[in-house]
Amino acid sequence: MMKIISGMILCELLNYHIICPFPAVQIRFPAVTDLPLPPHNATSRQHNMWCRIQLLMTLYVVSSP
């Protein structure tokens, strides 16, 4: 039952993230100023992947006994 609820929460969060994406600027770490930033699409892909990893880690911790 817990896995079903976790799956439903994960699905909702991923759908919300796709519909209402957060700007990648919110998660950037301090960077060296002389390095060029990656293209916007690459930054968005990195951000989406990082959000999915965070969600999976959160659900794993919440659902573990």
C-alpha cells in the first residue's frame, strides 16, 4: 500500500514539474565567472534529472521502514 501511495505522489510531482518547471537558475551552484554557461536545453535537462533524483531519494527514505 505504501508503494502505491509513493508511486502516486511521485507521478503527481513529476507531472507538476513538467507543467510548472522551475527555472534552472534556482539550483545553480556558485560558478567560476570566466566559464561559459551551457546552452539552455542542457541546463534544463540537468535540472530535470536532478529533480527526479531528489524525488526518488525522498520517496526511498520516506518508504523505508
